Amino acid sequence: MKKIRLTEEDLHKLTTRRLLKYRDSLLACHETEDDDTYRKKVVKSSDEWREHYALVKSILATREHIEK
């Protein structure tokens, strides 16, 4: 399985817009690695993905929100 490369420090440096795009890319990950073609990708069922997603959400929670 592929490793997530951005550190917590890297995530804090991202703009809110970029961090939201990164969150979207995490959400687009596959659920499991049942298929051999997904073995080299991050999957939502991994502890690493869950911890990283929670970190992204916690950083976004501290950012200013703009109403539409």
C-alpha cells in the first residue's frame, strides 16, 4: 500500500482551498485493497488513511469559513 507523504507541518502550510482539494483527494481513495490493482494506493480502510483524514478535518476546523 502507498504511504501518505504530507506531514502535519506540510498540511498546516497549505491554503484552505488547497487543503479542501487535498481532503477531496483523500475521499476519492478506494474503500479497500481487495483488488491487486489497488495495492499501491492509499485505501480508506487503513489506519493511516483514517488518522490522516482526521488530521485534515481538524486543521480545516481551525480555518476561517466563508459563507456562500
